[in-house]
Amino acid sequence: MHIEQASESELKTRLEELYASYDQLAERKLALDLTRGKPGVEQVSLSDSLDGVLAGDYRAADGTDVRNYGGLDGLAEARALFGALIGTTPEETLVGGNSSLTLMYQVVDFAMNEGLRGEDTAWALNDSIKFLCPVPGYDRHFSICEYMHIEMIPVPLLESGPDMDEVEKLVKADPSIKGIWCVPRFSNPTGTVYSDDTVERIARLPQIAGDHFIVMWDNAYAVHTLYDDAPALAPISEYCRKYDTMDGVFQFGSTSKITFAGAGVSFIGSSERNLSTLKAHLAFQTIGPDKVNQLRHVRFLKDSAGVTEHMEKHAALIRPRFEAVLDTLDRELGGTGMGEWTAPRGGYFVSFDTRPGLAQEVVDLAGNIGVKLTPAGATFPYGKDEADRNIRLAPTFPSAADVQASVDAFVVCVKLASVKQRLAELEG
């Protein structure tokens, strides 16, 4: 029954039943965690053959001894392999260490303090710097902005991607807006895949925004499909070449959820001009990346077909976890009016919206019985979800049994909070 259609007496009876179920869960002393989108042990084990894959052969295709210094932009074969995943040429690709977040930070820091086109273009020369942040979104993007004192402006994330009418209106009106964060395929946390029209409009933003505007295109889940029919993403590079805006877009990716999360390879795609400027900056920080690890990854993954084959193995492991979450939500909450949720075809998260005003209460209720959830508000700038609705569920890391136990407990917490709220509405 829909919660809005239940009588006061029905809700009171249901509330007593839910308190009893909640107390039983508390007695079990659960220790469950759905907080972060980490690959599980079985997933990282898929790449164990990285260890020893070089078999003593440390020569790159051009004869370079990868054990030595140099190669600031990464191995040529690594740039070819990973550039193909994001639609950039080897010349438009730089391959770094294990963290794409590091590359994102370096780009923003460089643009802020040194300027992409010389010191007179540094954002820090301006009185105010702002970024557009599609919401719900990725908390670590927001953390970079907050740390650098960049004001964040939330914009709605629709089924097609960011609300581009709002985005275009804002950047035209305010030249202090210097960038936008994007997770274009299987967005964190909603699983949204940007439409072709949205990708094209984003590629045109540098034409209509103020000086030195950049698109931070974090394609973290570019190849992380759960199903064969998962929507494809239009390559933004093609639109950038069409509109001559390659200088205004930085694409990022990594193998963090492909091979070893803590020992992968990250990469960045942009114009040759941008990468040349960025390398001059990086030269003061490092003599070169871990080329041994880059060569290991090239030998292990081989090519785009090899990446696809490898990711099919990942999908086989985590698909049942997602289905357990979604089947339980559909069965227990479908048609009740107690929440809405996404059913992603790829990525690492399920996004759940409670009734307005209940996300924090649900997170607290779950925490009190040993089920850790991502903090309410984490998917919004400054941790402030004005509607107090969004909760990100991350089912990849726990065992299948723990995922089921977690979502069962989560459902009880959602029902309890929802029935309490509805009763208060009726009694008030």
C-alpha cells in the first residue's frame, strides 16, 4: 500500500511491527558497510597475473628501459591504449601514476595558481572563482573545490546529464565560473549516461563561457558496464574538434576499478597544447611516472578488446550484488511512496532518494544497528542536500551475503523513518 493511502491506525500498527524488526536487527550486532565504491577482493584478484607479466622483459616497444628515469608523458603504447578508451590520440594523452584524482587536482591547481596560458591567466588573480557541480555528484570533486576555496554552484543532474539550459545560462551570465565537473558515463552516484546532445553542448561551453573555462570530464566508469545493452557515451573529443574547443576540455580516467585499485594507471586526455603546458608544470614535481607499471598494464590488457573482455569478468562478479539491491528495493518499497532509486546499467552505485527530509534519519538509524552508509549530503557540495533525500549505496565491496543483509536492514530503516514521518504529518 502507498504510504499516503494508509490510515492512521494502519500506520500505527505498522510502526510497532517495524520497531520490532529494527530491535531484532540491533540484537544481531551487525557490522556491514556500503559506504565507498571499492572493488571487492574477487575483482582485484582478476588482475593477479599483473605480477610477473613482464617476465624480466623491461623494454618498451621503442626499446626504452622502463626501469630508468624519464618519459614524463608516459609510454607511447600506454598512451595509445588508454587514449583509445577516452577518444584521444596518443599525442593528446598523458599517462601518469595510479590516481586520476591526483591528475585532476594538478590541473585545477595549475589553472588556479600558474595559469594554463601563462601567469596572467591564473584564476587566482580573480576575486571570485566558481565551479558548476551537477548534483547529486562525486564528493571528492567537491572536496578539491572546497580545499581550494572555489565556490560551488549546484546544478540539477537530469536523466540526460546536467541541466544544460541552466548550465549555459549560468556560464553566459557569470565569467567567474571557471569550470564544471562531469562524470559522463554511469555518473556517481546516479548511473546517468549523458545524452549525445548534452555531450555536444558541453563541448561548446568554452565558446560561450568566460576566459579560461575548463570542463573536468572524469570518465571514471567509461568501460564499467553491467549489461551488454548499457548506453554508450558519445566521444566528447569529436565535438571538441568540431567546435575547436579541445583546449577547454580535460578528460580523465584510470584503471583503479579495472586492475588493482591501489596500483593502477591514470591518464588524462586534452589538446596537445594543454599537455605541453601541463608537462612543463609537472617537470618540477617528478622525473617521470612508474613506467614499469604502465608496461605491465599494456602487456596484461593488450588492447581495447582485451579491456572489454576483462571488464566482462568484473560485471559477472558484481552484477548479482546490484540485482540483490534492486530486487529487494523493488519488492519491499516499490509502489509504497517511501523512496525512489536508480537502476543503473553500469558503474558502481545505486542512488536512493527518501521522502524529503529523511536521508539523515535513515543513515542514523542504519548506523545505530551496525550498517554504515555514505553520509547524508555527501553527494552535494559542502555536504548540504537541502532536500535531505539522497543516499548513495555502494554494493561492490561487501560479500554477496553482506550486500543482501545490508539492503534488508536498509529497507527496514527506510520504512521506519517513512512511517514515523507520515504519522507525524497526520497527527500534526
